[in-house]
Amino acid sequence: MKRDLDNLVLQMHAAGLPYNDAVREFKKRFIFEVLARHRGNQCKAAEELGMHRNTLSRTLAELEMDSAQIKKGLRRPPTSVRPGRSMRPGRPALQIVSGGR
């Protein structure tokens, strides 16, 4: 993993990415991964990151990240629109058939 990080830093430097932009992108990606692991739960993510929830909230605002959008993107579709699933056990799933006129 250290080798991968070293290569990434070399690539970013060679591309002329400024330090502040590199740090910002690292923070965004790292925080996104932790939030995704906790399905957008800021309290749990902040605990894993070792920061207070208010600090995480402030950091998200500074990085222009919306945890509600992150959480929304991680939600599974409702049962009624999942393929091959029915609303009630023992009943077949509804299939939408086009009535081509």
C-alpha cells in the first residue's frame, strides 16, 4: 500500500497538482470511503475518523461534500422496484409489460 501511495504522490506531483489540491482530494476520498462504510452516518464516521461529529460536519462543508447525497446514493431501491423481488413473501414479483399499440 505504501508503494501505491508513493506512486500516486509522484503522479500528482508530475501532473503539477498543487499541494493544497492534493490534500483536499485525499481528504474528500478518505472521508467519502468512511461515510460510505457507515452508510452516511456522520456520528459513526466521525468516531472512526477520530474527530468530533461537528468537526466532520464542518469539514464536509469546507470540502463541499453533502452527506445527504452520499447517503442517498448508497440506499437500495425500494423492494417494489428491485428485479425479481415481490412485495410480500409467497407472491410472485410484478412484471411491467409494455402494451405496444
